[in-house]
Amino acid sequence: MGTAAEAQRADFTLTENKMLASLDRAAIGRLESACSWKVVHANEPIVSRDSDSHDVFFVVKGRCRIVNFSPSGREVAYAVAGPGEFFGEMAAIDGLPRSATVVALEDCVVGAITPQAFRELIEEYPKVAFVIMEKLVRIVRTSDDRIMDLATLSAYQRVYSELLKLMKPDPVRQGSWLIYPLPTQAQIAAQASTTRETVARVLSHLASDGIAERKSKTLYIRQIDRLKQLCDRAPTPQRADGG
């Protein structure tokens, strides 16, 4: 992890952080002064699951990945936090060990405040507490959706569903969709709660059937209706992959 001195040379204002949108510049300035600042380089951990750190983190630059790991070492992805977002509030609220690991996807600048500073912040500014409650509600809803997917969809269907979530309209070719940049197979597997090998098979099948075409870091979805049908269709038996 980088030093505080490195962070001082970076742009570390909190004016764009979603948690603090209701605060005026003076209040944000006081919070910036209370932060400890760090540069975290790509692939370095910021916090680890089960650690007794209870600080709340603000992401100023870069993106970080919030993940967990099964006993066998399989990664399960929860979310990606980018500039303007925050994490760590759960441990600060209940005082329990961390429930997830956070790893830098790229070089990041993060600021951290103590649990005491966090509590004082939400006591003084109730609108901040409401922003945090909204985020916690989104976490619960996302967890409910993932539980439903695991209970009702095959591993293949979960990968199809993840691809549908990631795609955007192709700005060049009307009626076509794309995913750019295409996450790695391991990252898609973590989001879909399956294995990298399953993702590789899905992408291969989509390509051979003309449903999708991969070019470098872009996956072009050529037949979106067929992809949706595959996601909804009752699966045929596949080799068990733990998903």
C-alpha cells in the first residue's frame, strides 16, 4: 500500500462523494482534514475479510473490487466501487469484523475516517444517514436477487444473465449490443457464482451459434433475443461445475 505522502500529491477532494452530497464545502473540508489518505496500487488489498479494522473508506481515484472467497478459494464478487463511492460502513455500524475483502483493481486514492468520526458525521447530518440507508437497502435487494438466481438458474443461465446486465447499445451498428471492456472470465465467473471454465464454455457456445462475437476486449451481442431466450429457458443437464 502506498504512503500518505503519495496521496498528498494526488487530488483527494471529497466534494464528489455520494455520501456527502448534502454537505457544504466547509463541512467537507473538515472531513477531508480528518481523513487518513493512502495510495493503493493495483491488486493490493485495502481491507481483508475478518479483520478488526472498522474505518469507513471514500474512493477518490481508481476502482476497487469488493469480494469474498469460498473455502476452496473461488472468488465471489459483490461490487465494484469507483470514484465518489464509499465502503466499510457495515463494520463501522455494528463493530463486527469485516464481511468482505476489498482489492484495488487499479491504482487508487482512498481516504479513511474512524468509526467515531463516522458516527459523529451521521449524527450531525441526518441526510448522510439516509444515503447510507439507501445503500444498505440496495445491498439487501441485490443479495435477494442473487439468492433467487442461485436457487432457480443453472450456472450457464447465470452467465447469460450477467452478460445481459453488462451489455450496452453499440454506438456504431444499429440493433447490435456490446460489452466493453469485457471483464475477464474469472471476473464474470465471480459475478455469476460459477467457474472460469463455465464462462469459457458459454462464450465459446455463443460464438459458434452466432449469438456473440468477440473482438479483442469487446464482446458484440449479435442476437440479443436469442441470448434472452437462453437465459429464460429451462436448462438442459450440464456437467456439474459447482455452480
